[in-house]
Amino acid sequence: MTDASAPTNRRRILITSGPTRQYLDPVRYLTNASSGRMGAALAQSALDLGHDVVMVSGPVSVDYPEDVELINVLTTQEMLQAAGEAFERCDGAIGAAAPCDYMPRHVSSQKLSKTGEPLQLELIETPDVIATLGQNKRSDQWVVGFALETDDRRFRATVKLERKHCDLMVSNGPEAINSAENQVELLDPSGNVIEHIQGTKEHVARRLLHQIHHRLLAL
């Protein structure tokens, strides 16, 4: 159901959500515990405000709102490609996904067997989805990123905000992973805290969309 106070300036918003997988062999992969709950909450909040949502998601067990345009992906490379293509027809993007940051340099075509010896893996970085969108955004587009850090959160989030060419950055910690609640700081382009938000992910999403609408959509 659309909020009665929804704005008349309907926009199309891209939201990335969930984890990605980087395979070591046909059955094993690197990933993280991202649940997709934050992405789902953001999507519902955007829909409630009358906007259209394109969701690019890795494998999750949560259900996304029925009214989103859902694009399912597995790997970080697939998320980058799908998000890049979708972003061309969107007004802005919110990077709530937690893409796997590393991938094996060599992927085995057969299942790796136990040998009794340590297994050595050489890992290389995967492409940065939100940084790529930020670097390629048009002058009429915006990008909001998420920075999950364990220490020096605000400083590291500010660095990411600048490096990824984001218009706003949401800073949170590992306690948000696979949790029903979240505690975040929303930072402006100068690294100043716009709002500290704590509560259910649905509450956090509503406050974030309120700020995004006020600062990026209402211009």
C-alpha cells in the first residue's frame, strides 16, 4: 500500500542487497552472512513513498516486496554487471548489499579433495560495485553507500564515501549482519553525521529514505 503522503515526483531507485558468492570449486564458495533484511526494508520504504524499485540481489532467504523488479545474481561480477545495466535507467542507487570482496585467483573445475595437507588459496579483490556506480553516475544521478566496519567506523566510512564517489554514506557495524535491528550513522559528503538511527531495520530504512528524499530526491 502506498503512503498517502507519498511525493508526486516518482523515481526509480536501484537497491543492491544480500551477499554474493565466489566459488572455489563447483560446490564450495566464499560468502558472508548478509541476510538481505536491510535491502528488503529499504525497498518497502521506497515503495511506500511511491517510488519504483529495481532490486539486484544475491542469494537470500528473505522475501522482497512483490512490487519490486527483482534481478537475482550469484557472484560479485554478476552483481556489478546487473547493477550497472539497471542503473542506466534509474535515478539513484542504494548499495545495501555485502558483495564478497575476494575471489580465488584460480577456480577448480573439479571438487577439491582432502589430502591431509593445508590448502593454500590465493585470493584477489573483486570489483567494487558501488564504487563503479559512483564513478559512472550521471550528473542527474545519486549513489548512497553502506560501510560496514569493525573499528574506526566513522573515519573508514568517510574514506569510502569519498573513494566511491557517494552522495551519502551509511555507517554500521558487524552486529547488523543477519539481525532484525540495526544502528547506523548517516554521513554527508563532508563526513558529518546527519542522523544517528537505531531500531528495527524497518525503522532505520524509513529514516534513511526520509533523508534521501529530503536531500537527494526533492532537489
